[in-house]
Amino acid sequence: MATESPFKSRGGVARILAATRYSMDGLRAAWAGEAAFRQELALCAVLVPIALWLPVSRLESLALIGTLALLLIVELLNSAIEAVVDRVGVEPHPLSKRAKDIGSAAVFVALALVGTTWGIVLWPFAVRALG
């Protein structure tokens, strides 16, 4: 019995090129098959330019954009978990439900982080606009 996958990557530049190709394949698959990923990308397309336009520090801009990047990362991982669970079997099972629910919770926490970060950074603007 093999202890390592026969699909284990090569080394050097070949590995970097293969990894890049696999990553692009993954992004295409997420775009094609995951509505939540497309919605979050649309959110990023709106919010990233706003984060760059706002008169805030570079660190605050980084926080605003970084939380959005983290959201996309968590969504990709959640989608990967869901795909593996579905590959194992689509019949209802408590462990399958738990895995999918925990993945969904991770996305929820990432979304809450986005909302909290944006709220904290934008709070002074709201206070000035209202007062």
C-alpha cells in the first residue's frame, strides 16, 4: 500500500507551474459552481475600490481588504469541504451535516469579521455625518 499519493507534485519550477494551474482550476471551479463565491467576489468588486478610496490609513485599508480576502479564502475552503463530503456520499449522515454546518459557520464568522471591521473603520465617518 502506498503511503503517499501518486499525484504528489514534483519539485522546483515544475511544481510552481503545476500548483498555479491547479489553483486557477480551483478558482474557475468555484466561479462556475459556487453561487456564494460569485456573490462574495461581487461584494469584493464593490468594496475593494471603496477601501482604496476612503481617506483612512494604509493599515485600515489593509484591514478592510484583508478581511475580504479572508472571506474568499474561507469560502473556498468551505466549498472544498462540501465537495469532499458530497464525493463520499450524498445520503444524509450526521457527520456529513456536521462538516457542512461547521464549514458554513466558518463563512459566517468570516462575514461577521468583515462587517465588524468595516463598521469600526467607518464609524467615525458615520458619527461625523450624523453629528
